Amino acid sequence: MVLDVTEYHADVYYNSQTGERVHAAFLDGVIDDVNYDGSIRAFLFLLNNNCCTSIDESRKFLSDLTGGKLNISKGMISKLSREFALKTEPERRTACAEMLLSPVMHTDCTNARENGKNCQVYVCVTPDGKALYFACEKKGHEGVKGTVTEDYQGILAHDHDLTIYHYGANHQECLAHVLRYLKDSIDNEPERTWNKEMRSLVQEIIHFRKGFQLPQEPDLKKVSEFEKRYQKILETARKEYGDIPANNYYRDGYNLFLRMEKYMQNHLLFLHNSRVPATNNEAEGLLRNYKRKQAQAVTFRSFESIDYLCQCMSMLVLMRLEESANIFDRVSKIFG
């Protein structure tokens, strides 16, 4: 890494007695008035936002790397996210328009912390890899406002979020969550048989579905058989809970049975459309990237900081979709 200072600003002092004008020695007392090369800013930006290191650790690493010759201020590093977000707004707008045309889209949200208060981070991702993060101060319909989900008219894959059912044309619930809930029911209600049978069936259905690739569609006769077995297991669950009702200590198994009965079509939609995924893993995987940053930061000082971070993370995901993309070079060019 080579330090290339292209412009330097320093305070000028005037001696009223001698008329002499003086300024601070070069690199003495530099805060953030130096126009650093784009590679320096890209390095700090990626270290802080992509590698999830703190501002202090990023400063120290760069200082050590340059033998103590370069000590960047915290303020300069904290401004990088805002600068990058503003410079890449057109690319994100284009991605949003393209995502609205996708026949299927994943969506999910996670909790964020802003100055000790709760807020939300939503992510929307299409099967071709395009993804956008959104910072929202509230959950529910207020949280959906401004995201791709608000105007989306295709099939939404999500966890059991009842708010999301008000958007899109159809819905596929994440079966990875259903499998975990069934395992929990098995552990807490070992005397019941429906949970074991349903878990085996869901695993079998997912395995069956993985054998089909676009534009191939599943055999309708086989799909009908799966649906009949699904309904039969629900009848078994109804009988078992009728004979031995769920107790007050553990009702999650019974609630899961009611949910799987009511939303059967949304659990098995992926069997009727090869474009629809069985899980919401794509969205959940991307949210883990934010959670790592949240764990490092613990809490952000302002909602704007989370918003700029989400915009930056969105752009980094879009950059990685380009073949042979060198993220460091791309970010350096954006910073100029």
C-alpha cells in the first residue's frame, strides 16, 4: 500500500506583530482534511463494513501497516459509508426495478439496535442473487414501506410473517423453519406420532423437489399423493390432540398443527411451481452478514448509520454478481 496525498489543507495562522503567515507542518495534526487516494478510503471502508472490524481497529491496522505514518481520524472513517451510499444510489434504483420483475422473491427481517432502541433491517433477494437491505424504524406494515416487498406482485418466500401475506400474489413458507418446529415438538411431545410422520414427509418432499430443474415440473400424480399424505397426518394430529389435549406447559406443537392445517397451500406451493424454493435460506443467509456487523457494533448511534450501512451492503452484494469482479478495485473507483 502506497500513501498518495493528492491535496492537503492546514490552518493558516497570522502573526499580527510581524505580519508573518505560518501553517502547521506537513502531516502534523491532520484530522480529515486530506484528500486520500480512493484505494485508502476503499481499504478502510471494506475493512469496517465488509470485514466487520470496528473503526478503532481499522485505524490501528492501517497505522501499523504504514509504520505509523498514516493515522486516519474516526470522523473520516465514519463518513465513508454515507459517501459510498450516495455515490451508488443509481445502481440500487436499477436493481430495485429489476427485482420487481422477478417471478419469485425472498424476504426476511432481523432486529437492529439504534442508540439502545430496537429497529429493523429487512432484506429482499431474488433467485438470481440481486439483493437489497433496508433499515426500518418499525416492524409490520410500517417496516415494509419503502422496501421492494411493498410493490412486489410475484411469489414471496418468507418465514411465517403474517404481515407479508398482505403483499405479493402468492406465498411459500420456509420449510426449514417447519422442520425445526417439528423437531422441537418431537422432543417435547415424544408420545405423539404425527410430528414424526410429518417431519419425515416434509424431508421426503424436499428431497423429491430437489430432483427437478427448470423448466421441468414435478409429476402431478406424485404431488397429489404427497398432499393426501399431508392431510392424513393432519387428521392423525387432530385425533391425538383430541384424545390428549396439549397442556399449558407446551402448546407449540398444537399451534404448529393448526398452522400447518391452515397454511397447507403455502407450505406445498413449491411442489406446483419449479421456480419456487422450499426454504427462505437466501434471505436468512444475507441477514447473517448484517448480524455479524451488529454483533461487532452492539448498537449504532443513529438510525442514519444503519441506513447507510444497509445501502452499502446492498451495493457490495450487487457488485459480487459481476463476473471476475474485484471488489476492492470497484470500490476504489467509486471513491475516486
